[in-house]
Amino acid sequence: MKHSRFFRFSLFALIYFAEGAILSYFTALNGIYLLSFDVSMTQIGLIGSIALLPFVLKIFLGLISDRFNLFHLGHRKPYILIGLIVQFVCLLVVPHIHPGQQFALFAFLAFLLMSGQALYDTSTDGLALDTTAPEEEGTVQGIMVGGRALGVVLISSIIGWVAQNASWMWMFYLLALLTLIPLPLVLSLRESERTAQQRFTWQGFSAFKSREVIALGILGALYSMIINAANQIVNPFLQQTFQISVSFAGFTTTIWGIGVILGGLLGGLLTDRLGQSRSVIAAVLLSLTSIFGLSLTPNAFVALFLVMVFGFAFGYYETVYFATSMRVTDPRIAATMFAILMGIANLGTGIGLALSGSLSDWIGFRNTFIVFALLNLLAFPLLPWVFPGRVMQKVKTP
């Protein structure tokens, strides 16, 4: 069954909005929540890496979705439903676990929760690849990046307020309810029969022999490591250095999310104007400047401006990378190949989260920001490989 453009765009937006709601917790409050149980920054970094591990393993989830029509409901819909339900249940259970006394159990629950999210995320990506025309790829990626960031913006301040004025338990229950928002549209989804070009075949994996695809994966791991590592320590840095409140931490993440929304929505337009390679260069320079600036910030209010710029670079960088990944994806292994590219990027995230936590304990927050700011420079040698000359020169003339 072919759904309307409005239905598909709304479905993608709501699913990524629900994902953004969970991201708002991990971005704004996870570190503060765990610190309240006397968990070290090294352990916090470890939790972040464990929670992101399912996104590194997305290849297997994508492979299952590409190959198996579950319960004859389709290759995408049943997996989206299962993922949302797993996330919902875990959010009801997590506030009853003491992270300090039951660290291993908390880590396992974080892994299970994010496995549910990785499953519906991967299947939604596959659905987008199955149903999106080439001329709509930028629009769809903008909706996904923007929808997720909007979830962060709208929810981060709210859950910060709930955690401070009600309890952490009610904050987790609120996140569980937000998980259910996309369900009506998911239940209404009817998948069309797959075309011959979309049917799974192992020959599709030959696309990974391409030098462009290999270099793109390396760039994805690098950018994801840097921006997520820096992002994880912003609020702990502000809390320990300037003694910000939980509500202010939520507000900081809201500012960051606004930057991501702007970076996502404007990123497609800027990429069309500048070209993919030049857009990556712009995102790298913005990332370097804003992260380095955080190391020098004199107070929390100056940091808000830098967080906004950093958020813009975050959304801009993601939009360019995701759009490029859609362009190189083989439709025979759509969800699998896209998941591999995202999994490689998330592997970088996991490494970055562990490194930023350990480095913060070892050399302090400010020096850690400097380290990750300078790592941005490693992107430049990759550009000639990621973007062949025909792509690097793709600039729209007036």
C-alpha cells in the first residue's frame, strides 16, 4: 500500500521525535543522574559506551529487517513496533535500579533499552530507503535530524524540571509515555511489496569495495567520536565548574537542540549551495571552533552561545553524512548497508564517550575539550577519498 507523502513524513518525524526524547536524557541528565549516586566519570563514560553498543551492532538488525518479513506484516513495521515496546518497558523499570549499588544491572538495562531504540531506528531507516525518491532524500534526512533534535529541545527542559521538582522516577515515566507517540501511525502502516531491485541478495555487499564508501565510514567514525564525546561532558563540566542546577542543564541542552535543528534544516540548503565536501569543511571548522571555545569559556552564560554554535555544527555534520550515505546505499541491502555506515559512526561515538569520561578524570574538562577540538583536523586528509572530484565540485551556481 502506498501512503501519502504527508503520512510518511509524519511517521518519520514522530519516530525520530520519540528517539530525541530519550536522547535528551542521555545528553542533558544522564551524567548528573549518575553523579547523584556517586558514580565516577569513568563509569559514566562506560555506561555511555555500553548504551551505544547496540547502535554499533545495527548491521545485524538491518540484515534481519532486510531478509525477513516478520509475521507477514512487512520488513519494517513489526521491527519498529518491537523496538518501541522494548524501550517503553525498560523506561518503566530503570528508576527502580540503583546505579551505584547495582551498576552491572543498570548497564545491562541501558543496553537493552538502547537495543530497542536501535531496532526501530534501523527499521525506520530501511523504510525511508525503501520509499524515498532520490529528489526527496535531503528532505527526509532533514525531517529525521530535525525531528530528533526537536524532541531534545522540547523535552530536555521539561524532564529537567520534572526531575528537580517531582522525582527522577516520574521523569523516566514521562519518557516512557513519549515513546508511545508514534504508535498510531506505525500501526496504520501498510508496506508495499518489494521490487526486484529491493530484494535482498548477498551480491549487494560488493558496494563496500568502493574506496569512497570505505573512506566515508572512517569519516563517520571520526566526526561521531568528536561531537558526541564533547557533547557528553558539557553539562558535567558546567555543573562542576560553575555549579549549574539541573534545570539549567536541561536549558543548556535545549539551546544545543535548537542549534541542531537549525543545522539540520539549513544543512541541506547549504550543502546544495556549497557542495558536500565544502559543507563538511564548514561543519569541521564550526565544530573545532565551538569545542575549543568551550575550553576557554569564563562562565555558563558564555557557554550557552558556544553550545548553540556547536549544536549547529552537530546537525549540519549529521545531515551531510546521512545524505551522502543514502546516495551510496545499494537498495538490495538498504537497511543493512545504511546500518553498517551508521554502526561505524556509532563505534566512533562509543570510543569517544569512553575517552571523554576517562580524559575528564585524568586531565580535566578544559583540556579534554582541547583534545577533541584538535581531532577535527584529521578529517581533512580523508576528503579527497570521501568525495571524488565530481562530487567535490558539485556547487550550485547562481
